[in-house]
Amino acid sequence: PAGRRELDRARCRVTWTGRNFLNSHEGEVAVAGGHVDCDAGGLQGGRIVLDLRRLTCADLAGSDLHDVLIAHLESDDFFDTERWPTATYTVKSGRWLDGAAPGAPNLAVAGELTLRGQTHPLDCVLAAGSAPDGTVGAQGALAFDRTRWGVNYGSGRLYRRLAGHLVNDTVELG
């Protein structure tokens, strides 16, 4: 259906996964707000704002290491949330994919991610649709190279002899 729809922050869920040489960590990042703009043909634009000061790490929940990791992610080694407390994904356009099976990715989204004050293109494919009550929803995942946005800590491509401080450059969002 055509129109602007504000995101229901209580129902939105954004997950993250980061990896290092031997481990991975995953958690959630809070949705601060956003909207999608639709016309009769589908998604025309929108944005989602993520509150990087509200990160959690599910695999370390209840552990003293949880707060240590979150503090490190909030530091200038990673997201520098004191200077850049939010990240924004801006939808530039959406295009329905022909022949997609129900429940399969059916929407190609062209967008941009703004992180640490830098904006770069970042596209994704989603499974999207609407329910009989008019609720619009989408699910999907995207991966990006954090170093394009200046998040360089532990990058094996940029630094040598990192040993246990090696962190994969790719971050995944769901």
C-alpha cells in the first residue's frame, strides 16, 4: 500500500555478527527510529536509524566479558559512539525480483550506510511483503567491509602481526 510507514521500534530487530580469528560474537543493536516510503509499486525509499550506544552481545550475556566487549565496540577503535552515536541505513530504491518464491528474497534494495560520519553505497536483498491487516515487513541480511567506514581495528589487510587482535573485516547485519 502507498504511503509512509514509521518503523514499529518494538517489533524491529537488528542483529549483528562479528568474527575474529577463532571466535564470533553476535548480538543486537537498538533501532532508534525510521520509516519506509511505498507507492502502489513497492518500496520507494526510507531509512532506519540504529543506536550504537545500545549494543548487546548475546553470546557473552551475563558474563563480565559482555561489558568489556561492548565498551570496546563503543570506543574509537570501532564505532566511536561518543562522536557518532548512530548509524543510518538510507533506502534509495527498491525493486521487486521476478519469479521469487513465497518467503524467498523478493526485493532488491539500493541503499547507503552512514557510519562514523562516512556514507557509502550498500545494497541488499530482502524477503518483504504485507499482511492482510496492512502490516508491512521485511527480513534479510547484509554484510559489509567495516574498513570502508574507517573501522580499522585489528584488520589483517591493514595491519601486520596482530596475533589474537585480528578481527575479520566483514560485519553482518540481520
